[in-house]
Amino acid sequence: MQGSSGFWLREQRALRARNVAPPRKVAEHRVISEIWPNVLAPEVPSIPTPGPPPKWKVDPNAANRSADQGEKPLEPLSEAPARVADLEAFAHSEGFQQLRSEVAQDPKALETFLEKITSEDPQLMKVITIYQQDFLSMLTTGLVEAAKAQREEVKEQEPPVPVVKPSAEQKAKRKILQSLQPTTKTCHTIVRLHNPYSCAVCKATTELSLCSSCHSVRFCSRDHQRRFWPRHQAVCRFISSIKGGLLQQVAGREWVSDALPEVVDVWTKSRGQPPEPWQLEQLVHLPHCKVCSKAPATLLCSFCSQVAYCSQECMDVDSEHQGSWQCRQVAATAVAAELMHKAGGAFGFTTGLTEGSLPDSIFRNGWQDFVDYSGLRGMSGEEFRTLPCMAQQIIIDSLSFPMSVVEACRFANHPWDQPHIKIHILNAYGCAMADMNKYEEWLHRAPQLKSIEVHFVSTEVRHGNAETSCKLDLCERCTLLGRQMTLVVHETSLLDFVEEEIRSGSSPPFLRVAYSPALARLPLGDPEDLWEAAMKRIAELQDDALLVITERTMTDIYEDEERLELFGFTTVVPSRNSNFPSPLTLFDGVRSNEENPIGLTIWNMSICAFKAGPATSRPRSPKASDVLEDKAKLLDQAMEVEVPEDCAIGDRVLARGMEGEVTGLRCRGYPNGVEVRLETGERKHFLPNELSIIARALALSDTASPAPEALQLQDDRFKLQLHLKGPWICDGNTMEDVPFNEEVNPASFVVSLTARCDGGRGFRSPLSSRDDEPPSGYVIYVDGDDRWAFWLGDGNYWSGVQGPPVELRRPTELQGMYDAQSRCVRLFVDGQCVGQKHGVDFVPNQKRPMRIGAGRSENPVARYFFNGEISN
């Protein structure tokens, strides 16, 4: 035998290669002779039979031993007449039994045996070669059964392995992990966010059942209730235990800002650890009455089913909500969440490609012009306006993410005129990571672009790799033009990503985007803040990349702007409403009515843009022209003005070649004009196309101009209209309404009072004379930071000034002043001006009473109760 390769495998392969069927013995010899040339030719009948077999010692008990060991008896040879005594004797020998045992342990033992007998016993090798099939059958018969019996015998002899059963705690954790697995492919925020008014599992909005124990979650079926139970069990028992005690004590307080911290504190003390994220989410969204904040509330709005009331009386008080546009929109959003959950994502759409620059009308009129200009259609080519209403809203929601960024770049004069650009989306999550095909719109709106790299930096994705990259499947026309879009997801913190970009020497991006970052959610220096250190590091780079921020409320975008300027960024596009907001909305459970009059959070509702660099756009006084040293250089940097809103109060502009400062927009008698105070001191009105912005500035504050002298109420300019002496003792639940009087709600006014704050939490208003449809009137209150504040309604929103921290249990003299001629609002504390703001419009309260001791004077049910004493 030659070589160590398998003999039988080569023999079978050779037979198959010939594909013939010769006589058995001749065929065997022809194949074997190719391997072993010295093998004798087969004998013919006329030749005597071979000599006697080798003298193997036959074991007479072999057959009985095989039967005792559970082996099958040897099968007879296939051709009994041709069976030779040699093979038969060998089959009953000890050597054959030993070979069977070795082959059962290791099949290669047969190859070793054949190599051995080739030299030691050629006669036996000849017999095996001739009768190989019979030999193999004899050798392998019963081996499988014998090996199985041997394994069972060994298993019986081994000591049993103890089975460790999981503990009850381990089983509970396993069930919780199973319940936390997503039930849909999409990661859109409205689909993943817990909603107590929809099915907790599939977001269904109809035919729901309420949890009978805690009354805080709903399910569409018994199966979904079982699936959600591991996540809900602890919350359900906790809420059931505090319904008659703690929840009654915190009734009437603001749920998120005032009541929830106390509820979480009781949870932590009773259980020895704070609630897990999925438990805290259920507590945050515990259904509470929209009017009195009592929880849990089970009576739902008959129109939207997304607002709860504790009683029919509270529902009647809030009759203005039922059927309002806010009511209809949150109902539509809940249905959109259900549809996206079932579909696993948003609906597809197609748009045409832009041949040149986008027309200005799109950025003035928003979605109405964009739909017609872009040729927006459904995925199957349907006209957009023929699609169902819900499909339209889901498509517009997807488009709002790329288009709000395009809008910010347009206002910042940051053109997409490069063949290849790189975009970083910072701390991406939820909506920003869902349905990434929407970002193809960037390629459609920039004809010069050939390729885009979009880098998503997020710690919330779970891809298993630190970096995941893929090429987006583009529309047919983009493919024909050779355009490409690559999406790269970095599973890392924002600071680590920025440091790695610096170490690798990577080129700076064309654009950085942060969708709804809420930068001011945590105080400065908080170790849990994912933004502060990273944004400061980006500001140090001083690159030319534009930073675009979008937010869901105007209050959030104002706070983001202030925070980024502290980090070292310069405002390029001041905070403003976007013309490309999402139609999908949620009720704002965090902001007060003063902070968010519409009461909703709307994705991409507001935008602003920045560049890394020193904050040269700080507020200036009218005599700050010495800052503008090189007018030629400033002219090179000038920004054209298209509409009055492109300017902001305090901006430095060139008006027909004369330098000045913007002091008003759309003033009375000049609905399309901009008021400018020239360096000569003269005020004139100009059309937008006559202006060029040469330096940005924030609204004037008390730090930008000298503070006025102390307010003297005995001044002849002030005529006393109403004097209420008091005092009013407020315990956090009492208040008094003074009937509406038009004479005490003039266009220019001063309101004065003495207030002693004795404590409390959240917003507390000692005096309010306001309405919210539209936002009008004024309010003095202690804000969430425990500071005095004075706010006015301008018919669209609330604006005002913030004062110093409140000193508890000390009487404080407060005066709020508004001058309609200069459009300036001021707050005086103890006779000193502590804050002022110019360029503020004011709409007086037209019908609501003046409320002493509480806020929300537009509603019979008072909120924001003051705790202390009020007089004068």
C-alpha cells in the first residue's frame, strides 16, 4: 500500500471515474493493480484454489462475547459459495475483534491495519482486496450500536452533574429583558416612547383595556398585557400602594417639575434604589388630569383620547381643548405611531432633483411651495395630495429632518457647492436614526454634489461593532448621475469621537447637526452631561464647519443658543421658527404655559446655526461703532436681507451706505420695514433689500447698556389707575380675582407690588393679568430657577426678563414696566433695574381678570399658586 491516503476512498473514486460495470473480480483487480502493481491477477476456475490460510488463533468465545456486549452477530458474506476460509477464520479471531474496537474509537485505525498486513501477511491482504465489500460489512456491522451502548455505560458510571436552577430573581430579569426587546423595526421616537393612552406594546389606539390595578397603562389584548407585565409589575404595585396617600398629597402640583420628584424619592426610599429607566418612563408618563394634575386620571378626551381628566367637571373646564387643532394633531400623531409600528418604519416617497439653486419662495412659504416644486410623490408614484392624510404627515415628518438643515444653511449663507461633503450628526437618537433614506434629499437639493458621507455619532445604537458603514440605495436618477451616499454609524461618545477625529487628522466636516439636543437640560458642569465637554472641544477647533441646531420648542432653542455661546460658538442664524417643522407632535409635560404657550413639542419646530469662534455677536450699545474698525472687510462679510425677520434687534447694518443699528421690525405704519438708528442718532425705516447685515448682536440687555435710574412712581408720566392695598396671605391654595378693567390694561404701564415668598417649588405667580389666545397681558412670577421674572405676551409668544434669586421670607418691592414707544420691558427689584429687553412687542389683556396669588388668569381653574404675602 502506498501513501497514507484512504485506500477505499481512492478505489471508489476510480470506479466512479470509469463509469463501467465489468465483472466483479476483474474490475476489482483492474482498479487495485493501478495502486499496487505487484498484486497477482485473479485466478480462473481451472487453477487450483489458494494455499491454506494463515494460522490465526481462533477465539471460540468471540461469538458469545459479542452477543453479551450487545453487538449484532456478523452478517454472512454476500456470496456464500465464494466465501474463503481465510476471511472467515480471520473474522472470528482476536485480531479482528481488536480491529473492530480500534475502528470504533478511530476510523483511521483501519488504514494503519492495512498498511501493516501489506508487509506482514500478503496472503490475507490479497483476500481482503478481493472480498473488500464483504470485509467492510463484517468489520462495521454493529459498531454504531456498540459505541452507543458504551457511552451509556460510561454515563451511568459517572456521577450525575448537578442541575443549577435559576433563581426567582434571575428568572424575573430574564423576563424583563425579553419584554424590553423591540416589537417593531423602526426606532422613531413616537413609536418607542411609552404612551399611557395607547397600547403599551403595539401603539394601538382603539379597543383598549385599562390595567385594573393601577389605572395607568392600556393594552389591546390579553397577550400584550402578559408581554408588558415584567416591565410593568413593579410600577403597577407601587402606584396601587400610593393611590390613596402620596398621589392625593401631590394632587394639584405640576406633575413633572413638582410632583414627580417626590414620587421618585418615595420609590427610592421604599425600594432601596432608584427606578430603572423603563420604570421611570412609566412614572413620567403617568396619566394625570390636564386641569388639576390629579393622578392617575382615567377619563379621556372624547376627541383625541390622548388627554386625561380626573372628573367630568375638569373636562368641562377644559372644553377649549376638545376639538382644537392641538387636540386633532396629537390624535393624528398617535395614529401615525400605530401605523409606523405596524409597517416597521415611515412611508416611502420620491422627489425630483433640483437643477439650480432653490427659489426663495420655498424658504418663505415652507411645505406648501416645497411639495409643488420638488414633485413630491408616494413610493408608487401617487400624487402627494391624493395620499391619505396620515401618509402625508408621516412623509412630511421624514422630510423635516433634512429640509430644516437645508433651511439653516440657506439663512447662514453656507452653500452646498462642493462635489463631496461630510456631515456629522451629533448624539443621534430616535427620529434622527429612523428611516435613513430621508437624507437622500440632501443629494436632490444640491446639484453640484456627487457624494455625501453622513456620520452618525451615538451611544444608543447596538450594532456589535464600533463602526458600521453602508452605502444607501439611491433613486434611479441619482444612480445614473453617479451620485453616492455613505452612512457611517459610530457607537461611541461624542467626546471620544471628536478626539479620534483630531488624532487621525481627519478633515473637518462641511456641517454638524444636532437634532433636539436640549443642551440646557442639565446645569453646567454636570458629570452626566454628554454635550458640554464635547462642544467646548469642537469650539476650540475653530474650523469653518457650520453647526445647525433644531429643537421642539422655542424655549429650548433660546436656551441652546445661550449655552453654545458660553461654550465658545458664534451665532450665525439667531433662534427662529423653522418653515419645515414636522406635523407630528406630543403634549409638552415639562414646560409651563409661559414657556410654551401652544403646549406641544414639535420636531424641528425651531432652528439656529453657529460657527466655532469667539462670540463677536455680543450685545452692543448704540455707540459701539468703534468695534467696527474695517468697513471694507465688513462689507465682504455682509449678509443680504430678504425679509425683516432676517434682522434682529441690535444687529449692525449698512442702510444705503450709512451704518446703524436695528431698533425695530415691522413697526406701526411700516408693515414691511426695518427701523434703523443711524450713527447720527436719527431713526429711519428701510426696506429689507436696502440693508446688509455687517455684525450680529443679541437683544440689548442690562449688561449691554447703562442701567436706568431707579423707577420713581411719583413721576408725572405715571397716572395711578388702580391701587389695592391688601395684604393677601397665600398658603399655596388661595387666590383672588379682580374683575377685568380696560383702564388698568393700557399699552404702556407700570405694575408694582410688594411680595414675600415663603417657599414652594416650580412656577409661583403673585400677580397675573394674561390671556393665552393669543398670548397677551403680563405676569410676575417666581420661575423654575427660583428667580423673579416679568413676562409679556406679544400676540404670538411670551418674552420678558429674569431677575435675581428670590430671598425667602423677606418682603421685596417689585415693579414691571413696559414702554410702547421704545418697545422696552424692564424689571425693577427693590427700586433697582435688574433686567431690560428692547424690541419687545406687547398686546394688552383684553378680557381676563387680574389674579392675585396665582397664575393662569385666563382659566377659572388657577395654577402656579404663590406661597407667602402680597400687598400694595
